[in-house]
Amino acid sequence: MFSMTSSIHAELISFWSEEGIINKTMLYDDFDAVVTGIAPLSQYAKQKKFAAYIQLDDSLSIKGMVFFTIEFDKSGYPESGWNIPLDNLLEVAGLGPDLGKGPIRLVCRSQCPISWHAPRLWNPRMEAENNTFTQIQKTLPDACSRLGIRPSKIATVASGAKNFGSLSFTATGIPVLTDEALEAGKSSNVHQPEKQQKILELEQKIQDLNLQLQATINAKEEQLNLQAYVHLQQLEILQTQNMKLVEQQKNIKNKYDTQKERLEALTGQVSSLSGIEESLRQERTIHQKQLQELQQSLSSAGEQKQQIAALLANKDEEYQTRIGRLKKEHLLTLDKRLEEEASRYLLSLKSLNAEINELNETITELEEQLQSSKREHTQHQESSADKFLLQLESIGMNFVVYHAGVGNLSVPVADLVSYLQNPFVYVAKKCLVSEAHYRQWLQHYENPRCAAPIGEGQCCQARLIRTDSPSRFIVGQSDRCARHQGADTAIINVLKFN
């Protein structure tokens, strides 16, 4: 770093065209009006321009340069957020090439004192052909003449004094050449050493090589920074995925705990129902004993009926025997005795029929008593269970069961008997499907794999997308993979999936 001894005489802004030629040079004050939004550059609308900020001293020599880029919107105003402090950067800038009056101050992409401004800077071309500094030096005189920029008189006199030694000034400030200045000017013009010229050329080459080396180092640093940024992004992605997996594990554990609590609640309900079932089983045992007693009494009545039938059979045999004997013994008095015996037989038959009718009435009464006992037993069972269930319902207890397809299902007291008889029929009715359809869907829900037979008692077993609702489950389609479905079915499934 070094400090400038001469003041800033002029500040310019030069723009390059897409062909790499300087096509516009303006005063910095005019450019500041563009940046502050007072006057746009309509010819640069929607363009990104390469530009240079140039500081000139009193002799219109270049003191320092900042090579920057700027983008313009559709109206020709600079992009929002463009805030490069051009003059401040030059105050802390490093050395650049020697353009005739010693090294200048230079700020570019590869040599930026404030790193966060480097992305909006660019590096000048250092090749012999199309050299950026040469372009600026060629166009600078015409631009200064066009903009009315002239070197100061003091700078002009000092430039002349450079060749003729030191000057002395009169009381009115007029410079006067002394004899020593004349001698020094003559000796410097006559005896200029070639060695000094070579040293300056070597220093210029060293400065140019240092700039190229710094540009290469900065390019490598940018590449390393880009790779570090990519690795950082990949690490953030992996960390995000890991956090998602941890969150999924927490959700699964919460679901497991919830299901465990539901299972414990259902276990408690099953235990209470088991106690109810045990009390009903004891009552059933008592009624079964009563029913056996009634059956035994009915069996005894049946034995009496058999005895009467045997008695009738014996009487009939006796009657036939008597008739035969009377035919043999009393052929003459057959009609009379036959009438007497017939009358006696009819009376006996009537009495036996009366006894049989009484026995039939007794059997009918016993059967009615048996049916009445059965009905009373059934009514007693139902009334005792209903009373108990109604008591449970009156205290606010609900019977809730979980079944796939309907979730938590509340079973009313009126439907509890039908539910206990066949839970699958009850749940299938709630799902608006048949019992067989529900059982087939439940098998698919528990193990969603292709059920298409492939021979030798085996199935395809390809993994399928689970159908969550029994009503949407179609046998032969929902439990088949795409390979074992028909062409029309596969197309329909694809359309539904989309």
C-alpha cells in the first residue's frame, strides 16, 4: 500500500460493449445520478455491463481503477441492491501496473480489499493484444477532451520542471528556471541510463505476473469455496433427511403407544364381559337342571302311554281269542253273545279311549309346561342380561370395539347380542358389504400381496398398494398386481392413480 501525493482531479466511468470495446465514458457525477435513480441509461436496459471507475490526477494520468459489473432493469436503472463503494475501495486498494507515473491503485475480482464485493468485480485482460489498460489509455484523451476535462496549470508546469530540474518562483508566483535546473535538464536528456529503463521494464513484468498469479489463486479459491458450498449443501440435505427419519420414528412410537393403550382398554372390557359370561353360564346350568327334570317327567309320561298301548294290544288279542273260542263253543248263541261281548268291548274301548284322551291331555299339558319353562328360561336369561347391560348403559358405559375398515365402532346395547353372535357379519353390514367380501378385504388389508395363482398351490405374492376401504375393494382387481390384471383393468387403475 502507498498513499497518493496528488489529489483527485477527475473521476470517470467507462463501459465496454459486448465486443470488448469501450463504447461509452461518462463523468462519475452523472453515473451517481444514474445509481440514485435520477436519470436512467435506457440503452443498457436488461443488460449486464462491464465497467471501470477511473481516477485521474492533475495531469490527467491514471491514479487508480476499479473494474466492476452492473446490471440494469427494463427501464435502464441499476439493479436493486447495487452498492459498490468505488472510491472507498480505491482508498484501501493494492498496487497495479505502472502506466507511466508509477504503479496505480487497482481493484478487480482477483485483487479486492473487501471480499464480499469480489463477485461483482471482473479481471482486466493482460495480454498484449486487446490489453484492457492499453484500451483505457488510448480512449482517455478523447474522452477528457469531449467531457471538457483539462490538466491543471500547476501540473503542466511541474511536468516541464521534471525535465529541467527544480524551479524557483518570483514574488508573484511565476516559475523561473535556474542555472542548476538547466544543467540538470541537459544532463538528464543527454545521459539517461539504459539500466534504469530495463529495471522499470522488469518491475512492470513482475507486477503483471503478480496480478496473473493473484487471479489464478483467487480462481482456485473460488473453485474450492464452490466445492465446500456443494459439500455443505449435501451435508444439510443428509441432516434434514436424518431429522425426518427421527421424526417418523417418533410418530411410529407414538402410534404404537396409542395402540397399546387401546389394547389394554379392550382387555379390560373383555375381562368385564368374561365376568358377565360366567354369571350367565351359572344361570344356564341351573335352568339346564330344571329342563332335565322336566324331560325326565315327560319320559315317565311316555312310559305310561306305552303301557296303555300294550294293554290295548293285549285286550285286542284277548278279544280275538274270545271270538274264536265263542265261534267254536257257542255256534248257536253266537249272535247273542257276540252282541253282549261287543257291547262289553265297546264300553271297555270307550273307557280306554277316555283314559287315552286323559293321558294325551296330560302329555299336552306337560309339553306346554315344558315350552313355557323354556320360554321363561330364555326370557329370564335375556331379561337378566338386558337389565345388566341397561344398567351399564345408564351409568354411561359404551361398548367400543376396533375393526379394520371402520376403526373404533360403538355397539349399542340393542345390537350387542347380534354382534356377539357374529362380529364379522355386524362389521360387514356397517361397511355396506357382505361377510365374505369383508373377510376377503381383511385378508388383503393384513397382507397386501397379489393373490393370483401361479401353479403348484402358490400365489404371485407381489407387493400391492393397500386398499383402505372395504367398499372400494374389488375381488380380482384390488388383490392382483398389474401383471395379473386385464389390460382394461390396468388402464383404469393407472387413471385412478393419476
